[in-house]
Amino acid sequence: MKLPPEFYRRPDPVQIARELLGKHVFSCVEGQLTGGRIIETEAYSHRGDDSLTLHLKRRGKAGQALQEPGGHAYLYKVYQRHTLFNIATNEAGKPDTVLLRAIEPLVGLDTMQLRRGASIKPNRLTAGPGMLTQALGLTPELSGTDLQSDLLWIEDHGEIVPEAQVVAGPRIGLEYAGPAAASLPWNYKWAR
């Protein structure tokens, strides 16, 4: 069952990031179904989080996704190379996001392997944010996609992630945003 819009439109991106662990993300790009279990996320808030400032200045379709009500994909390039997949959360005009950092690949493994390249080891197919978007076939052109669509969505399969298996720590690669933003413990990993 797809997660309902109300799941994403709550005001706490940290809670949403934690609750996304164990959910399953899917894409159906060019008729190819791919997906997997979410095992790492990061939260970003429009209040008191300097790391989001640069994103709020983005123009065009990618930046517009941040202003939409929660439940839309925010896809953008970093280093003009890697696409990152964030989920807009909260109400329209309150741009919070959750970055999907890693998934356990489960569906469409052959397609993921083709998209990532034959030399990529199976355990590295979706082991980082740029890797998972490549494996799922996601590009910035898909920014703004409603997660209720048949192109990109997240399902709840009823898996419970025990608190003892959740590791919270500082977000990755945010030194540019200053020590306060970089040290927020808003990165969540499912350590099984």
C-alpha cells in the first residue's frame, strides 16, 4: 500500500526520516520496475537548518518541488554529476525534506545493474544517494513527481524497524553549512 499524502505532510521531518526506514521505494521508469527497502535517510528542516538555504534559492522545476505540499519528489544534481532524491515534507510553503541515502535493492536487480554498469558489485548498487537514483532511473527532470503516481512511490509493507537497530548520527557532507547544521543527528541508518 502506498504511503498516503498525510504521512509526508506532517511538520516533523526528523520523525518522517526515522519512520521511512523499512519502507519500500519503487520507480517505474520506461516500463522498468525497480525498488528496494529504505535503509538510510536524512532529515532537513526549513527552521534552524542552514543546509537547506541553498536549496531554497533554486529556480526552475527542481526548486519548485520544495514549495509543494509534502509527498513530492525533489530531485537535483550535485557536482553536476549525481542526482539526489529528496522527499518534500510538511505543508506547502514550509520546505522540509528527507533525503533517501541508501536502499537495499530488491526488485529489478538486472535493470539496476544495467543502469549502474556491469562492473558495479551487487552490494554497491544502491549504497549511496547518487547510486540509488541511478539504479532507480531517476533524474532531475522527474522533480515534482507526486509520490502517489505510478512513476515513483513508497509503500508500507508492515515491517517494524526495532529502535535497537536504528543508528542516529550527524548528516553527511554538510561542513559548508557550519558546525550547527553539520552536527545535527538527523541521519538514520537501519543497522541489521
